[in-house]
Amino acid sequence: MTDPISLNLKINGQSHALDVEPRVTLLDALREHLHLTGTKKGCDQGQCGACTVFVDGRRVLSCLTLAAQAEGAEITTIEGLAGADGALHPVQEAFLEHDAFQCGYCTPGQIMSAVACIKEGHAGSEAEIREYMSGNLCRCGAYNSIVAAVRQAAEAV
Amino acid sequence: MTLMEPRKHGSASDSAVGSRLSRLDGRLKITGGATYALEQPVENVAHAVLVPATIGAGRVVSIDTSAAEASPGVRLVITPQTEMGLLVSGDWGGNRPEIVPYHPLSLDVTYNGQAIAAVIAETIEQAAEAARLVKVEYEEGAVVVDLFDPKANNRKSLDQMAVKWGDAEAAFAGAAVQVEAEYRTPREYHVPIEPHGLIAEWSGDQLTVWEPSQWTHGMARMYSEWFDLPLENVRVISPFIGGGFGSKGAPYFYGAVAIFAAKVLQRPVKLAVTRSQGFTAYGGRASTQQTLKLGASEDGKLQAIIVDGANETSTYADFTEQTEAATPLMYAVENFRSSHTLVKTNTVTPGALRAPGKNPSAFGIESAMDELAYKLGMDPLELRLKNYADHDYQSGKPWSSRRLREALETGAERFGWSRRSHAPRSMKEGRTLIGWGIGCGTFPNLRNSAEALIRILPNGRVEVESGSIDMGQGTYTIVAQTAADALGVPVDLVDVKLGDSLWAGAPVAGGSMLASSITGAVHKAAVAAREELIALALTEEGSPFRETGANTLSIENGRITTSIGDGPALDFATFLRQVRRESLEVRRDTLPEGTKPADANKFWTTMANVQGPTATDFSVHSWGAHFVEVKVDEDFGTVRVSRIVSAFDCGLIYNPKLAESQWRGGIIMGIGQALLEEGLIDPRNGRVINNNLGDYLVPTNADVPHIEVISVGEPDLEASVLGGKGVGEVGIVGVAPAIANAVFHATGKRIRDLPLTLDKIL
Ligand code: FES
Ligand code: FES
């Protein structure tokens, strides 16, 4: 169980080689081994959405995904969302403008889910956004502004 | 001190105090660049995992750590038998007993989930696995499960909390209309989305702790006392905090465990409290119970209020959740009496959760007022206005400001309250019952001194440094706004550094007191920096202003100019170069005149000098009124909050965009409290059954309607230097009763114990 395995993870377009135990989650691989700490750990049990990343374009909870499962896939984290020149993604811009966060800890997960929510075509109305964004908890209670930001970004992208 | 002319709310383009500037730390937070405590890149970290007790009361008879110690990667196992050599620290007030040993782990089990051991290993996975291998034998004792357990007879009445004026018993007995009811609130939890934890690192006898902290100075002081170190040897670093709500203002036992482990292993140790452990590693809001009696005349004038309240606390420490905190402040009443009792149960000691005391207190009085309104056949808004308190009946002092009437009137108008029909079940849409309810809230204005350091750097940028913190309230932003305004520079020239106990002193980010305390100090330092720059410009060799004959200068938009603007205009970088200065540094504090330097630390590291709401000739509080619409499914009893309008008087709002977010956050937590949140305790063993986010329900996006928030406040210079009053907590106070009152209006069912789940509604 504890003998490390060698993995190569492709994250935000870059290859990362790492030796980890097979039981290491994608979330811990990112945070503890690769120091990509933008992805947050809110529960480690699949219940809060803070750890949301894209694996091959689909949103997944990285705390419920083993790092080994993600080998060979394209992983996108919050750090890879803005353009190489630092230009913010329209969802990021909208979050800033609408103050769609306070403490910021749920925010990377919210933004990843929002990007997916728009791409999946579920940002058609406020009610639909609320429903599809409900897998991401925000204890600071930024929900009104998150909905406003997703609406605005959905029109922009 | 020079007072700045407080400005009314400005626009988004303007960065002045009072404008809607976007969060300055926002870019870091939306790009993943904000680095929270457990994410600090500390090398060679070992990982600690706690081992929880599985009984609710009793004693550990034996602990077998051999299997854990033999498990791969394990470096250390700590148990109650480990001699840690710690000393008890002082409390929040700084009161410290004579040298008494402190044992963060104990063989005596007083609550289920209490940590009884810790395992430290190379990786988190190894530590977690080995923690499961620790074998514990217990001798089980009887568990007092909650406030209402028949075994709960260890009670303590707090006479010092009793409030009394007039003759409430006689006035109640003689009142034409009486309401008497019992209200209950369950255990509730903070659940910040960032779990608790820390990284501890020693370098010789210097200790560094990276930990989410609402109070870097206070926590550094307590750590220094535990480990018997000089205060200056301890550094608590906390640049970003993923939510606290009262739970991150003090070190907990696990901090001592991690720091001790780091000392033994001579390497940094990271201890991440798991989500489930977050329900027992520190306490949430105590469950409460209160009996309220209201007596009124037939025309609805209150004649007496009597409230007898109680809350649970642990068997080993007293925590008071003062269910009578808001009750005496809300209405005009000549006769009042209150009492409070603590009841010992087998729980972790409860803690402060957003608006401690005021919150359950408001649930009682604001529900009871609604009951009275229905007994009288009077509109609940009218009843509140009829009994409007024109001064503080408890202290006898005038309010510094109380625009609660404006909050009620403005809120009612925006909500459309006049269209309400009074009778329960009278507003329906098909099978959906509609209910409208009101709840009011208050929070006392606390004050403390603070200090701030301002540097004008060689590149002309302005740096403000403070040990205070930003957990989402917007400290980074309002500090920059305050400095920019007072110094006369654009806000994007200002960099703010927060969250390090080695930096300038600040009180706890709690009791809604940080913003006003810190802006007072920053304003004073910025004004001093401006004066110093101007003095230099007038006198220093090399300054082009020396020859202008001007006797004062102005600083506008980051440039030093003559007051009439006809002379040179220099930015700070150019000016510093011309007068051959590297930089300029100004430190100012708002300590009381004559405070000795040796005593200054007490202001930052203890709560001993916090001024309460009636410390001056006035009674100073924030106020709010909530108007709520609920839709109740008649067949299933499900409640949806469909509309909220809330109006607040929090004095001057430093940044409305951020304050509105905080108000909404409080209101949403209130929705959770009203409809969802409840720690469920296993009656057999006192375990918190729903110790995770799938079972302890907090509001999701789909639970929350659009919430309209309105500021009706005006600058209150009795409250703070710039005229602001506390914002962070008042938002939640009164939300739960407003929802309960709306549910009564919808269904005709009066529910007096939270949360309002469908089993109680059907
Ligand atoms: S950390 Fe993965 S869902 Fe909470
Ligand atoms: S911003 Fe704090 S939890 Fe969402």
C-alpha cells in the first residue's frame, strides 16, 4: 500500500513527474506534492466543492479522485485558468467585479464550477445557475454575487 | 487627532472611504494565488493526525501505541502520558493563574471526539493510517447528552449577568395581555470552508506558527505562555483566513500538540484538523433555552419583560451564550428582569459564533413580540414602532445613534409590507402558503486601540503594515482606502500587509470591532505621514518647495504641490530622491494618552481594554431590521425563503460593496440557522452524529433568494474615528425569528425551537 509509484501528471499544460503512494488523492498531489495550492481542501469527503478541478474538461472533485486516476489526462486547476499573459478569464473578472467571495477559500472551486456550468449550458437563468452551482458551498454566503457573476460571464463567453 | 470629514457613499470609480472599491486581495483569491496557512511552502514538514475518543465520558484505561509506532513513516506518537511541560495560559482577558501545568491531552474523557493521542509521520496518509492503529481501552462513564438530559443537574446560575429594573414580576402579573413561551436553539457550528490547523516550526527558541487566525497578537501571547517563551519569540502568521466566524480567535489544544511535536522532532509539523474533527476540536454555538414573559397593555404598550435563559457548557470550562444579551435593548419597557444559568454537559466547550448571545437572544424576543402582536391583533411592524426605545432603558443613556425606525420604515416600504394581510394562512398561491415576517437585530459597538505603520518606500509606493487580519471582511481594502484618503494618494499606490503578530498591534477581529479600530489607527498614521512629508518638503535641503515661501503644502493624487498648485508637483519617489531620503516611516497608535510602552502589548494581546457599548456617555450599537417572505408547501411542509429585504444602521460604511457582502453573509447564515443547522447528538454516547457537510446542512446556492440590503446609517462619531459601527455580526441577528414569524404567518404554526424542519411544520 505504501510503496510509491511514479506518476506523470499533465497540469495546466505542463508535465509534472512525482513519486507518491498509490492512495494519494489528486487534491493532495496538487497541494502537498506539487505546491499547486490554488485548489482548496474544504472537507476531503466530496461534500463542499472547494477542490473542483477539470479532468479532460469535466469538473471533478479532486479529493475523491486518486492522483493515479488522472494520469494521462489533461488536468486544469485555477492556476491555469487565466491566460499566459495574466489576462483573467471572464468568470474571474466577473467574480471580482461582483464581489462574489469574501474569505476566498471556496472561490477557486466556485470559479471552476462556474466555468463548467456555463460551458455545459446551465447558466440560462438565475434559478438554473443556483441549482448547478449548489455543489459548491460558500460559508461566507457570497451566493447572490456568485449568481450575478455567472450570469454576466455567461453573456461574455 | 485630526478628524477626516466623513464622506457619504461614493461611486465605484472612486477609492475614497465610503466608495465601492473592489476587494484589493481579490485578484490573488480568484487566481489561486492567495496562500492560506496550511499552504505555506515550508520544507521538510511532518504531518500530525489526531486520535479521537470514541466514548462520551469516562477514562482512558490504557493506550497501546506499539502498532502505530511500528507503522511505516511514523516518527512520534503523543499520548496523555507524554510529559509536555506546558503551562496554563491566560484567558482572553489576560488573567492567568499562578504557574499551573497545562495538559492538552488528558486521560479523562469529557466529550466524544476529544483527542487522546496524536500520531506524527512523514506523510499525511501514513499518519492517518497509524492513527487508526492506536488501541485505546476505556472505562465508560455516564454521558450528559444535552441541556434537557435528566442527568443535567450540574447547573450554575450567573448572578453577575442578571439585569433588573422596575418590578417586572408585578408588572407582568398585572398586565392585560401576556405572552409566556419557551424558545430553544440547538448546537450550531461555524464550519468555515477552510478547516482549522497549523504549521509549527522552531528555530532555536524562536517559534513560528502559520495558522488561520482572527487575532495574531492574542494567539501569539497564549502560545508564548503555554511554552513559557518571551512574547517576542513567538510569531503567528496569517495572511489569509478561509472564514472564521469566531472560531479562529484563540489557539486550541491541537496547536500545543503540533508545536510540541515540532520541538521534539526538530522539524516543522503540520496538523490539519479534518472536517469531521472540526465539530469537536473546538466548540460551536452552545444550545440554548429561554423562557420569556411579555406583559403589555391592551393597546400594545409593553409593561414588562422577563427572560430566564440557559446554555450548555462543557464539564471543564464555562462558556456563556447570553440569551438575554439583546433582550433589554430592543424596546421601551419600564420593568425588566433577566437571569442566566449554565448547564454542564459532555461537550467540547462551546465558543463564540457570529453574534454570540445577541443571536439566540433575538430569536427569543423577536419571536415573542410576534406572538404578542397576534394576541393583540396588531400588525407586528406597528407593535415594534409603538414600543420604540428612544434611549437605552438598561443603562439609562441616550443612544449615540439608532436609526432602527428608519430601518423598519425603509425595509417595510421596499418589501411592500403594507400589502400584507394579517391573518395566518391568509396569503396563498395555490397549494403554496405565503408568509411574511419581521425580525430586528442589534450588536454592541466595541472599541479597542490599535496601531499602524506606514512606510513611503524609495519607489514612491505606500506600504501599510498591521498585525490585524482579513478573513473576508475586507480589511486589506478598507485599510488601503483609509490610508489613500488621508495621505492624498490614489489607492493603487498603497500596499497593505496584514496578518503577522510581529507587526503593528491590533485587537481581535471579533465582536465586529476590527474595522473601526484599525481604520482609526491607519488614519492617524497616514495623517502623520502626510504632515511629515509636508514638513520635510518645506524645510529639507534639496526640496524645491523650500524656496517657494509657502507655509503649507498639499498632497493630492500622490503628488506634493503648493496649496494653490502654482509651483512644482512631485511624486513621492522623486521627492525622496531630491531630499536624499531613502524612505519615510511613521508609526502611530490610538492608545489612551499616557499609556506606558510596556503596557501597550496588553491592548493587542488581551481583551482587557476593550470598551463596551456604554463605556462613554452614550449607548452605542448597530441595528437592523429583516423582512422575510417564505413559501411553505402545504402538503410537504417544506419551507423556502423566497425574498428578504434587510435594512441596517451601522453608521458610516467604509466600503458599501464589501459591507453588503458581509450583511448578506450574516443573513444567509441566519437562513441556515432557521431552517437547516442543528448538531445532532447520539443519546447513547454524546457523539455529534452529523459531523460532516453532507449531514450538518449549511445553505447552498439554491437555498438562497436574492437578498436586498440597505444602509440607513449615518456617520456616528461616538462610535469610531471615522463614524463606522460594527458590520460583521448584526447581519445574522434577527434573521431566524423573522423566518419563524413568516412561517407562522404562512401556516399558523408557532415553532419555538430551531431549526424549522418539516417534521415540526407538518
Ligand atoms: S474538498 Fe473535495 S469536495 Fe470538499
Ligand atoms: S468566500 Fe468564504 S467560503 Fe466562500
